[in-house]
Amino acid sequence: MDGFVMSTDVFHHMIRYCMSQRPIEACGFISGKNQIARRYWPIRNEDQSPVSFTMNPIELDEAFTYIEAFGEECYAMFHSHPTGLPYPSPFDVEHTVYPISSIIVSLRGNRPRIRSYRITEGTVYPERIILIPT
């Protein structure tokens, strides 16, 4: 399949988590096996800010420890834009660290909008999100 493949459960849990953190930006990772994302890892935003996030380092280490223990791979990082569009900000692009998908959940408007991107050397490439039954 061409795009970011994730289970509907992970998709909906990620959205609910982002909505629960409003008005601050939510953040976390998504992992899985065989190129299918089946688990999400919410991580506390240390900034407690509506326009930025810094992942709690202890929760970040725990998430990666569990991802490895489950024999999974980290496929995406997600974060929300509580009032912004579902597109990476210049800060997002500049600070992309991991060569994985970047999912943005926009909470602007009446319903969330979710987009996935690959960010490589400062260039943003949109990618489809493909949902599969859980």
C-alpha cells in the first residue's frame, strides 16, 4: 500500500487524545509491525503551550523501551495544532529529527483534520493515510 497505514483504533485514539489536551499541543508516537501502525504512545507536552511542544523525556524513553520490547518499529510522530491548519509549521520542518512520518491533527473548526507528511531535508511531502479495520 502506498501511504501511511494505520488501524482505525489508533487513528481514533490519537484524535481523542489530541482533543483532550486542547488548548495545548498534544504529541506522541505511533508504532507497529509489518508497515501497519497499531499502537499509539501519547507523551506529555512539557511546554504546556498551544503553539509548541517538547516531549517529556522520561515518557519518551519509556515509549521507545516498550516499542523495542514489543518488537515494533516507530512509524510516525504526531502532534496537534489546536488552532492551526494540518500543515507543518516552519518550526516543525526545521526541527524534524526522526526519518518517520509526521502526522498533524488540526483542531481548528468543527471537526479535526488529520494529515500525514514525510519531511526530508526541509522539504515536506504529503502522504495518504490509509485506515484498516482493527
